[in-house]
Amino acid sequence: MALTDWIQWIIKASSYIGLSALAGGVVLLYACQNSLIYPANFPAGSRTVVATPDEHGMPEYEAVTITTPDQVKIQAYYIPHHTGGLDSSAAAEAAVDGLRHRTAGRVAGGKVANTTVLFCHANAGNMGHRLPIAKVFHTRFRTNVVMFSYRGYGHSEGSPSEKGMKIDAQAALDWTLAHPQLKHTKVIVYGQSIGGAVAINLAANNQETIAALIVENTFLTLRKLIPSVMPLIRHFTFLCHQIWDSETAIASIPRMPILLLSGGRDELIPSQQMLALCCAARNARRRKGERKIDGSEATFETDSNGVRFVRFPSGTHNETCVQPGYFDAIFAFWSSFVAVEGVGKTDVASPSVPKAESEGTTSSGLAGVVKVVRQGGASASL
């Protein structure tokens, strides 16, 4: 065989090998994308060890098992915030065990706060890793908290997927709305990163029962995020079957108050995607004659038609929640849109409620959340 024939053969072989490797990689990414998007095993031990509220200074809580409509059992915590005295039976029980952890059905009776935060966590770890943030809501905002681990996370059954996680969130909301202490409270849904996509979808489908939506560092859709996270496969985004179309969902919410919290130095989800979500939400609420916004305006840290956007210039993807003023921004939104018409006003708008940043233990606790996500690597940050 002549030298030129050898060269042509090598080129063809290399091309075939390269194409085969690319095709194999694409097939592998398609088949394994759930494992990449939902790293429920990170950090190590996340499927076996789930911290409890009493480990974070919230001794009274209920560990709940919620059975979803497709018969998957997911685990949740209900952390009540009592606003008045306990009833007689609860008071007697408290005298015996000091309001320690109660199993299902044994949370003390009495009046609880008239607001409830439903917490949708990010894609690494489990609900226990987010307890420091839950404590800020519980203690500083004087609100009840319901948080849950998605299917395949923590001690919950099943395997995570977009369809399944949407079912889980709806089941957690339904459980909250059916609970005798919580069914008349205002529900505020809070989601971080991919939990923001969960929260947006839940809010879009339950606009009559959710009072407000708070989202931090989330994306337009996973397909639109891929070119930033995995540029080598940017031409194969059509193979992504986990869509999470928050752009469309948020535009379908015409009246609910929305707070968008964006890290200006988010290295995973471009902050422009949070701006675009803000545009989608605000444009859907435009009054007749108002011009459409495109994200070029420099006035996003203001309100428009019930949609508030706050950017933290130094906030990275995982560290936005520890930026100075983060909980002040939530507090201001809460005071403007949640604590109105007498609901939540007495509990939250009190001058005796200090700023979250003023308490040293808060920062150290939230730093623990950041550490947990870092241990999971980049894919654990969604």
C-alpha cells in the first residue's frame, strides 16, 4: 500500500473513530443526563444522613412521610412557628419532654404563624443541608417552614426526574394546604437554583393558593443553559429531555408577587438568564400601551407590576445567600407583598425582628450550606 493510501486510510479511520466517540458520548449523555442533572449522592452520605431541625436550634418539628399520587414516599419536615400559648394538652406534653422532636402527628397544638414557607432545595444534598436557611426564615421571619427532599434525595424513595420532582412539589403543597394548622396560612414558595425551576412551575400551577414566589439563581430552561455549562454539546441540546421551561411558566403568572434574587458573579447560570426571567414575568404583566422590556434597562433593582429583581454584584452561584443584604431584600419584599391586609403583618413587620446579617451564627450556618454544595462539584450547584 502506497504512503498516500496509508495516510488516507488513517484519516478515514480517525474520522470514523471520532464520529463514533462523539455519537457514543451523545448517547451516553442522553441516557445518563438524569444522573448528571440530579447528583443526589453528593456530597458523600447525602442518601443516608439527613440533618434534623433540632440539630439547628429548632427543637419542635414533625418528620413527615408524604405519599405522592404515583405512590412514591418522600420525606419532609414541618417546622411550626408558634405565635401564642399552647393548648392544655400540648402544654402538659411540653412540660414532660421540653418540646423536643415529635413524630408524625405530635407537633404541639396552639396558634401558629399565618405564613408558611415551602422550601424547594437545589440539586445537591438533601433538605437537611438547607436547615440553616430554614432557620433564618423560621426565627427571623417568624414563619412556619415546610421542606422536603425530592424523590431519590435523602431518605425519599424513587429516582429524580423533572416529571417526578414536579409531582413531589405538588404533593408537598397539597399536604400543607390540608394540614389543620397550615391550611389557612399564606404559602410562600422559595426555591434555589434548580429548586427555583421547581418553585416557578409549582407557582404557575397553583396561582390561587400560593401567595408569593421567591427564586434565587435559576435558569430559563435547561436547554438554554447547556451552551454555558457544557459548550462542547451545545449543538445537541435537543437531546435534553429534562426541560424545566421556567421562561414560559413564569410568564403565565399574571398577578402573584415575585422576588428574583440574582448573583452578579454566578459562574454556572449566567445572570442574564435571571434578567430574562424578570423580563418574561414583567412583559406578561404589561398594561395596555406599555412597551416591552428586553433586559437592557439599568433599573432592574426596582419593582414593576409586582415583580422585584435584586442583584448581588459579588454573589456567585452558591454564595449569593450569604451576601450582605440578602435576607434584608427578602424582608423588604415580605413586608411589601406578604405582610399585608393583616396577614403576617404582626409577626413579620415588627421592629423587634433584627436583620439576619446581624447575628454571627447565621452567617456561619449559611456558610455550611455553601460548603456542602462545593463538595458536590460543579454539577451539584444547579
